[in-house]
Amino acid sequence: SSGINAEYGGGVVRGARSTRKLVMQNVGDIGSRFKWDKSLFAPDFSISPVEGYIATGMTVDFVITFHPTQHNRDVRYDNLVCMIEDGTQLYLTLTGACIPATPTKEVLNFVCSVRGKETRSITLHNKSGTPWSLVPVIEGEYFHGSELLVVDPGQHKQYEVSYQPLSMTNENKKHNGSIFFPLPDGSGLLYNMTGFSDHPRPLGSLTYELPAKTHHVELLKV
């Protein structure tokens, strides 16, 4: 048996993920099957492929993903075992840190009438050399946005988030929310949002001239 240590330096924001590559090489004279105990990686790590075959003189590339679920600056998983067909056991130790996201200085403020809608845009710049496929995490009952945002390398794209309140606010009560963009490097962008809703606005006015002592029925669209 032998052991390998892998560290995810710098920390990963909760809700984001970071990947590392692990290479296994067969220096023996015969090929062999292998299998990781994937249950030992949960809930903060995962590995792919979980099982397979490695021929003599060949290598297998494993992708290990760190996707922490709770804030913890000392995440450590010991004795993650890979069973080899000839009875050999390989042991892996993974360490990392899950850090809280720091909100940006910009707070998104929304103001509209109750049951109305206001939309604001956030510009995201992808300065890396790989495309981003971002899945925003929105918190707050009355805030909504698209489930996926794709940003090409070296480009920027607008993301629209909407505020649609169904209840009114006042000086002591406002609608709070947040939107988090987990980035591929393990970091993330967190924006706080505040919504203020006022009295509903009339959709229009109806004016009719009717003879006295007559009955009139008007149908209103709701």
C-alpha cells in the first residue's frame, strides 16, 4: 500500500468548486482493474472515474472535485482507498478549506410598486482562457433570474435579475436577497440585493356617461 496527499490551496467558497488532476501509472508487468470507494469522498469531494482498467505501462487521469458544503477552514479526508485487482490498496488524503464569500461593495437596490417588476443588470467579465458556465444561486422570495449564464473567454456578459414583490415594504421592513455566482477557480461573486415596494399603481381609469336610473355591467380583465 502507498499514500498520496493532495491539497486544495487558497480555499474554495461554499457553493463553488475546484478541481485537481491525479495521475495513476501502472509500472507493473500486467494490467489491472481498480475501484475507488466513492462513499468515502462525500459530501465535500468526488472523483472520476470511480473504476476502470489500467494497462501495463499506461496511465489514468483522475479528476478530483472539491465542492464544500459548509464553512470549514480545515477540511480533511484521510484514507480514501483505491482497491487494485491484485489486492494492493492505494490511500489518498485530501485537504482543503471552505471560506465564506465576500460580498461586493455594490448593493443592488430595487424600487417598484407591489405586484410590479423592476430588472437590473450585472456585468460579469471572464478574464480567463476557458468558458464559464455559471449557475447563479439566488436567495430572496421576490428575486428571480436565469438558471444558467455562459460567458466566453475574454468576454463579458450581462445577467438580468428581476424583483417582483407581492407584498409592500415600509421604513422598518424591506425585502432582502442575494445572488451568488460560483466561479470555476473556486472563488465566487456575491451581490446583496434590497427591494422596496410601494402602493399598487392604477392600471387606468374608466369613465362612462349613463342615463339616470339604468343598470350597467362592466367586465374587468384580471
